[in-house]
Amino acid sequence: MSNTTQSAGLDAQVVAQWQTIISTQMHFNEMILQTRAIGSSVVLAAYGAAAVTLGQYPNEYVTIFDQLIHISGGIICFALTLLFSIFLMDVTYYYRLLLGVVQIGSNFEKNNPSLVATTTLLGERVSLWSANFVVIIFYVIPFSVGGLSLWYVLTHYPPTVHT
């Protein structure tokens, strides 16, 4: 076997490995996007349902721990619980897997300079700090909306006393 044939075989292996790394990055990215899109849609729909419930049924309360709470408070609690679950699955699992495979891709590209350094170039354009910041803001906004809404319902929407 000539050096050219060996080199072509090695180059094909390197390209195949690089394609697998890029494909894995795309897979985790898609999983994150789907998780966030579906989860945030359901959470925002629940917040909307809580707002409608507050307006349509102003005198509907449930008793939780011996406290009368407007039914919209329960809806908001369920939405916040869902949001927290999505946050945990996203940030502690999918996002970490994506960051890991991005690191693998960057290292692979540095060791194989003949490849188009897609991962490395994207990593230079979007720093880890800015990616983390965007993820934090993505979750802080709906957590804040839910938390403030729940606070309003619990503190400023007391049940009316019927005599």
C-alpha cells in the first residue's frame, strides 16, 4: 500500500470522526431547542390560563395547608414546577452534554488543522460566558414572571368573606 493510499484512508477516517462529532453536536442542540420550545410554550400557556382564571373566576379558591388560595395560584405553582423540571433536564443534562461534545470538537479540530474549524470558529464567536448568560436569562424571565404572579395572587388577591 502506498503512502498516498494510507494517507487517503487516514484522511477519510479523520473526516468521518469529525462528521460524527458535528452530528452529535447538532443532535444535542436540537434536543435543547425542542425541550426549551415545548417546555416554554406549555409554561406560558399555563401562565395565560392562570391569568384567564383570575379574571373569569375571581371568587374560586382552593384550600391548601389550611389557606384559601385562588385557583390561579395552583396553576402558577404547577407551571413553576414544570419550568424547574425543564431547567434541570436542560441545564444539568443536555446543555452539559452539548458543551462536552463542543470541547471534543474543538480539541479534534486543533489536532487536525486540515479540517474546517467549525466548532472552534463558532466557539470564538459565541463565548462560553455569553452562552451561559443567554441560558440563564432564558430561564430567569419566566421564573420571575411566575414568581411575581404567584406573589401577587397570594398577597394581593385575598378571598372575599361572604356573610
